[in-house]
Amino acid sequence: MLGLLPMALSHEIGSKTQRPQAIVVIGGLVMATLLTLVVVPALYVPGSARRGDPGGPSGLPYALALLRKAGRAE
């Protein structure tokens, strides 16, 4: 996402065609990230509670813990 910021904020030659594309790509990446890290786990938790799975993941904190763990593994 940060790599597209110069393209989105540029005032150089050709920026009239590059800026809209960069804005759309940044917006798509932000929405996909939010859906993956917030919405999907939030939808999973009630379903696991209905099935009687008390040890299921707990939404956003679980997703953030996985991200921290993945960062340490590298």
C-alpha cells in the first residue's frame, strides 16, 4: 500500500491516468485487509459458539496474535 502512495500523490506527467488507478488499488487492498482481519473472524466466532466449540478463536485479537507470530517466525 505504501508503495502506491507516490503514484497516488504524484503531480508529474502521466499522473492524470495513474492517480485513479493507484487510489482504486489502495482502496481495494485496505478493504480486503479489513475484511480478512475483522469481518471474517467476527463471522466465525458466533458460528463456532453455536456448535459448542468453546476454545475457538476470538475474532480480531486472534488475527492480530497470528500476525505477530508470523512476524517473529521470519
